[in-house]
Amino acid sequence: MTPGLPTAMDRPHFIGIGGAGMSGIAKILAQRGARVAGSDARDSETAQALRAHGATVHVGHAAEHLADDATCVVVSSAIRADNPELARAAELGVPVVHRSDALAGLMGGLRPIAVAGTHGKTTTTSMLAVSLSALGLDPSYAIGGDLDAPGSNAHHGTGDIFVAEADESDRSFHKYDPQVAIVLNAELDHHANYASMDEIYESFETFVGKIVPGGTLVVAADQEGAAEIAARVAGKEDLNVVTYGESEKSDVRILAVTPRGLTSEVRVELAGREIVFTVSVPGRHYAHNAVAALAAGVALGVPADDLAAALGKYTGVKRRLQLKGEAAGVQVIDSYAHHPTEMTADLEAIRGAADGSRILVLFQPHLFSRTQELGTEMGQALALADASVVLDIYPAREDPVPGVTSEIIIAAARAAGADVTAEHDKAAAAGVIAGMAKPGDLVLTMGAGDVTDIGPQILAHLTH
């Protein structure tokens, strides 16, 4: 199956084309034959990968980057209203399309699986993409992170399945009409857009309401927020609800998760029989993600035994406990965790696989709003490490908030008995944490900002 281009998407211009979500959509459009162009604040390996697919990628934002014959301008919620290319689009009368609408258009005529939740979306979407590909089903997919090489976050497949990460942060996941939807969890986050858990629940209910008649909701039974959503949609007509988890009442029940070093053996009961398979990343939360992927694939008719075996082909995604290298007997691992729940899960997973090694963390808080609301919990999570270095807040799309700094996190960490150091000079951070490390230690670079770039610098310091 080779779907055509959505209306008016044959000559799209992407503002922020190098972003995780934007670049995937741009790549799929290029693979479908669109003449793709765009701009980003800086050059990157992702931009270079898009150029290899024929896209024109400008560095920096300027009005002249928008071609006069562009058929639409694609933006994300991070693009500010004063962007010069956006202003030029208004002058030319070029339609502006949100990223989520563009992605929804790409799903037309296919069988979509939409993966939602406060945590675990990228991992679960990646697990489905890798395992379905391993089975020869050649799905299309759009993921919020690279699988391995730059630009591997998306693919235009010849099969009829489209696997997409569904972002709740700005309610854009309301745009999709999935045949199968996964809700991994629901917690209060994205405080600039949600004021309460009730608003979170309402938003997820709207998402679930978009599942096509006769479709399936796969939902975690063990997580409080997800279970609340399941309860709210119970009895909804034309909706199949499949629960998964360790609860005895789960439709797909996790019987055991057994650590095997940096892998886990997972034993589940599905349709009255046991299935055992391996997940090649450590941690109970990743095992749960794999079971969610298994349940979703089965809901689309993929044989359970085949899919379980194929899930073992998944070896991780960039920034999700990704080993960056080893030097002087110290392993450097990259973690995208930026919410306290994610931080706790990754630190517990590494602790379980560390075999007594010390765990050192270089943490970069992400967003002023998140730090303001959850900074205390972030500090408490860092207490699970043996020692931490905390950088200044990575602002991303936000302006500073008076009184909101990394000190909120540092104070909470120290109150919890943690060994934590503040480092305001990001350029010095690699040397600081490398100087703390001893042979046998594990060093985690943690956060959703550019802390990931420091991993190679740490390795360089350790080498010398």
C-alpha cells in the first residue's frame, strides 16, 4: 500500500524541521514524493539526513527561506508567533498547518496505532516499529526519537499499519483517529497547558473518543491515572478495552519480570496461555511497555507468539538508557528522563543492573514550569543516585520564571540526604563529573535538553 500525499502537502515548509516530531513527518513526506523544505535554528545530523532524502534545510530562521510556491507551512506548538517565516506565510497567504494535522493526514487510509501516555511513548512506539518491521509487515511510523542512526525516527512503509507517538502535551493527540490506542499512564505534567488531573483525564477521554468504531483501547491496569481513564470509558459502545499489567484482573497479565543483567525475561498470560519473551533493555517499566506493544499488535491481528519473539529484536532507542561509551572503566549512559517518575524508573532500572556499581548523574532540568511544579520531586528522585551534578534549567520554549531555578531541585535532593552539586557553567560540567568518577562507576547524563551532548565530552575527559 502506498498512500498519496495529503491535500496541499506536496510542497511543505517546516519551521523547526530538525525537531524530533517535525523531522519524522518531513521524512515521510519526502519519501512519498513531496518537495520538502524547512529551517532550523542550527544544523544537525538530523538535518543532514533529511537532505539525503532530497529536502532543502536552511540554518536559521529568515523570511526569505520560505519559497513563494510553498503549499503550506508546518509548525509545532513550540514555534513563536513572531517567527519571520510565519510572518512571511501570512503575507503570502500560505496555509499554516499544525504538526499534528500533518501527521493525521499521513495516517489516512491506513490502520493507525497511536501510543499515548505521560511516559514511555517513544519506547513503546519504537518497540512496535522494530518488531512489526522484523516480522516483514513494513509499517509506517513516526517516533519522538531516533532508533539508531540520525533520521531513523520515521519511515514510510509499504504495509497498512501506521505506528505513531501521540503527544498529549498540547492536546494535539485529539487529531488522530486510531484503530488501536495505547494509554500507558496519565500523570500531571505540561503545567503550561494543564492545571489539574481532571483536565488531564478529560484530554485523554477525548483522545480515546477518537478511536474508530470497533477499535481497541490498550490501557495499563496498574497505573492509577490510566486505570481512571479505563473506568471513565468503561461501557462505551463500539470500543474494545484491553487491560495489561500485573493485576490479576488484567486481560494481558504480567506474571513475572526477571532481570537478566541489562535485559529482562517477561512472562505473560494472554488468552489463557503463557508466553515468555526477552526485552533487551533493563527495568520493569520497559517490560510493561513491551507488553503494551504486544497487546496492541495482537489487537491488530498480529500473532502473539510471532510478535513476542520479534519484540526481542528491540535494543533500545536513542536517549532511553543508551550506552554512549566506556572509558577508564566508566560507562556513560544517556537518559531522556525529565519528569520525576521517569527519573525514578531509570535510576531504579540502572541500579538493578549495576551490580553494585556507583551511579553518578549529570542532571539538566527541563522547563521552568515543570521545575516550579515538580522540582521537589526531581530532587527526591536524584537521591537514588550515589552523587549528582545539577545544571541550570534548559528553557526550551519558555521564558524564565522569577524565583524558579535549579536550587529548588538541589535543596530537595539535599533534604533527602543526597550528595548533590550545583554547576552553573555547562562547559565545565563534563570535567566536573568525570573528575568524580572512578573505575566501575556508571555516569548518567539525564534530561530532555542538550545535556545529551555532554556524554562524549565526559568520555573525552575520562580518556585523558
